[in-house]
Amino acid sequence: MNLPLSASHLRPDPAQAPRFAEQQHSRLLINCYAREVAMQEHTLAVLPAPRGVGHPAMPPNHRGQVLEIALPRVDSRLCVGVLHVSSTANFDYTTDVYLRSGDQAWRQAGWQDVARLIIEDLSRRADTPFNNELMQQIGDSIATMSDVLERHPATPRTPGQRSLTPLQTYIDSEQGLLTGHPFHPAPKSRADWSPAEQRVYSPEHKASMRLHYLQVPQQWLHSDSVSNGVGDDGLQGLQGAGLRPDAGTVIVPLHPWQAGWMRRQPRIAAALRSGAMRDLGVLGRPFHSTASVRTLLAEDAASFIKLSLNMRITNCIRNNARHELQSALTGTRLYRRLRDDMRTRFPGFHVLEERAYVTVNMPGADAEIDDGFGVLLREGVAGILSQQVQPVVCAALFGNGAHGRQRVFALIERYALHNGLGLEQAARAWFARYALAAVHPTLYLLFEHGVAFEPHMQNTLVGLDAQGAPTSFIVRDLELTRLAPRAHHLAQAMTLEPATLAALCCSDERAWVRIGYCLFVNNLCEVITTIANGNHSLYLGLWGVLRDTLQDYLAQFPHPSASRRIQGLLAGEPLPAKGNLLTRFLRQADRQASYLPLYHPLGVVNSAAASL
């Protein structure tokens, strides 16, 4: 188990940041297209290292395998060096991308070549015009990534490094997602922010900011809290500025950028001029920007505050619709009914509660304005830190390029030293602990209770013990909680608005798609690829560990629904993979995203239980 294994894993020199960002986005596009189109149309192959003469497109010193993708609709081919075959399209790349159009010779392809070719192919496939907006989003994402890498070139810290406190280590993980979602064409696109605004507000730039406050009439406010108090009480306590509203009014916080957006809206400007609304400015204590960009962590880590941003980040405009706020609190209320049972069965599993929200219903305003006020108060990580557990955002470790792999390698190396293990044995044992902590409680919630959270990498934290090993799995962001039919009666017994109830309740199939994608594809596929780090034997061994984890779950909880789904996976049934490229290309809302079948090695690997 070595690090790094290839040039693709090296952290770029700041002077090479633009080229690295462009190369990274070419690979992201290959990731997306391979999984969403080429694998579906059987136009992808991984060619073995040829004997003697290498592949005609590859550099003279390349003797590894080559991923080739045919694009017959545009009479072209793409190829790139890879370390090994991956049935899930989690490839480790070793070269630039190369392009051959028609009968022309192979040539090195820049990001614009790759993007234009893929977008043109998708245009012909869907019989739609070329999507210039997507091209622009990719360019924006490259510019953001390049700027981050140029300005923050320091060697990444590892969890538990002595120079950082546990809280600083956690914040570092929130602000260390340098390459972003590995299966999104434009993971760092924030086109509404200027470069200067990026540096002030983005987590990758270590942003810390104070909130902006508006005073609005009391009758405009909608609020709720899980303690059945007034939701804005908790939010007011976050201010730290000693603000007191005038009689008949309330004070609501905004992200400072959002406050500027709001003031530019004609109805808000008119309310400010008339005195119906009052701008109190930027006040109080600073908050740390976190991985989701719009969610901020209080200085004492006791709470998060999730604010609205009327701008697109990846697939969505990131404002807080009222039904999403209600869904988040409903997720907390439902989980509280199950919490004692879950703590007994899975003591390392934790759900960060969504505790209160406020939003505004401004007379005569449209939903875009109202949703722009939505604010959610979430439980922080102070309680976890007090238990001597080190929380780390999963996305900071997995699917985060060299930065994440170096962190994971340091953790496994520490775990190996503590337990007298070889690195590969330690890697399997470390992953076995992670898989047990993540898989069993998530499947139990789904199959025994009908509750599906959204445990993808950015929505989950792994809690590490003193040896650097996983000891807990923490889920957050409950606004997209979904309930399978066996849990519908729980939501129907609550006083919920029709839009909230409709969003919460779904079919068994939709609930499984949520868990199949978020937990298995988005999370575990990346965990396995990161830990294996190009070692194909270890890669298959880790899939064997996951197979054991699933079999162990069925032995403990043989629910018929669990048996049908898990036995299906172990027999080779595909997992659902989200089509982020297709969603962006078709300009669809995230809720309209398509899910494609993704085949995996669970049906063909041997059991590989890790034991000390």
C-alpha cells in the first residue's frame, strides 16, 4: 500500500494549479460520461497493457491499462491511462486525456475539447441544442478550483495532527474539499460569486463571517422548533450581538451575500424604504463556513445554522423552501421516537438534530423571496467532541483526490502501528469498522422503520478514536428525509402541510434508491477506491469485506424486505447511480435526476472478513 501511486495523486504545485484544475475536470467529465452513458451503451473498455509497443495514444513510457470510450455519434474516441478496471467507474487515472476524431491521429485533449465533445454527443443523443450554459459552469468550476489551489498550497493536515485542536481538525475537514464531487461535471461552479466573493465566503478559502440581520414584522414570520417553543428563540441566541427587536417585530439572520441579493429585489427594497423592514447590518460573532457553503458552524461548535443562498451550487438553487424546513424538523421528530432503540443497538450511530427554523411570508412576494429567508438551526458537533471522538467530514477523506488519500493513509498507518498490523491487513480492518458503523444502522432504519436519510459523503461524518479508527457514523441534513410506506402513518399523524407530506412520503423503491445511491454508490464506492489507492487486489478485498458486512446484517436482522434487497445485491443486481451530468445537461432540477444501473463486484468477490 503505497502513496502516491501515480502522478494523478500528487498535490499540484501552486504554479501548476490551473493545469491541474483543467486536467481534473477532464477526468470528472470522463467519470460522469463513463458511468451515465458509456457503460449504459456498452461503448467503454479497459484495454490491458499491451506487450511490446504501447497504446498509440499513450506517452512512450506508459505501460499500464488504457480506458477507451467510443463516441460514435460524433465520430470520436477518448482514452486515458488507468491503474485498473473498475465496474463502478471509480477509476484511478495516470495520464492526460487523449482524443481521436475520425481518421485523424490521436492528440492530447484539453478540458474544452473533452467538454465540447461530450456535450455535443449528449446533444445529438437527446436531439437538443448544444448546452453552452453547462460549458460555462465547467469553466467556472475550473476557475474556482484553480484559485483555491493557488492560494492554499500547504501540505494537508491529517486528522489528529498535534498542532490542531479537535475542533480545528473538524473545521479543517469541512474546509478541505479541494476537488469536490468526483462524479459531477462542475463541482465547484458558483457563477454568482465574483473571485473576490469566493475568497470571502467559500469554505475552501477558510472563510469565517458574521451574519447579516433584518428586522421584519412579527406577522410575516413562520417558525417551529422540535421543543415546541418558538423557533426563532434558538436562532436569536446565535446572534451574540445583544440585539432586541422593536415591539411587534422579529430579527432574522441572513448569509451576508444573501442579504445583498435580497436588498436588490424590488419588494425588499420597497419594504426597507417604507420602514416595514429594517436592515440591521452585519453583527455578532463569526461563523465558520462549512462544506455545503451555506451552512455555518458557530464558534463554540454547539450549533450549525443553515442559511439560504439564491445561487446555484452543483445541481440546485440553495435556498430553504418551507416544505424542506418542515421536512427537516419532521425527520428529527421521527428519529427521536427511534433514538433509544438505535442507541442500544448501534451506540456509534448519531443523527444531528434539526431543532428549529424560521422563514418569512412577505405579503405580495413570490416564493423565491420567501424561500430566501429560510433558516434552519442544527445540532453542532460539540457533544461529539466532548466524548473524545474526532469527527471528520467523510467527503474530506474520500473522493477528495490526493488531499483525502493522504489523510486516509495517515489514519490507516496509525491504526496499523497501534495494532501491530501490516498496512493491507490494517486497511481491511479499518474499512470493516467503517462499513459496520455506516451500513447496519442505515439499513435498520430503512428496513425496520421505513426511514431513509441521505447518507452521502458530504452529509455524513465519521467519528475516529484515538487509534485513528472509525468508531461512529454521524448523519446530518435531514431536509430530504424520505419515508417508505411502512412509516407513512407516522407522518400522517403529524400536522404537516400537504407539500411537506407529499415530499416526505415515497414508495419502497424510491426509498431504496435514496439509500442505494447515497450510502453505497456515493459513499462506500468512494471509500473503497480511496483506501485501495490503486491496489486492485486490495480493492477486491474491500468489496469482500462489504459483502461480509451485508451478510452479517441479514444474519442479525432477517427482515423480508432487507433479504430481498441485500440478496439481490449479493447476486449481482445493480445499484442506482445518480446522473449528475445528464441532470445538468438537461437543465433539470435535482429532484428530476435520473438514476442509472451501476454494476459492482459484490456478486463475484469472495468473503474477506477482516480480523485482528
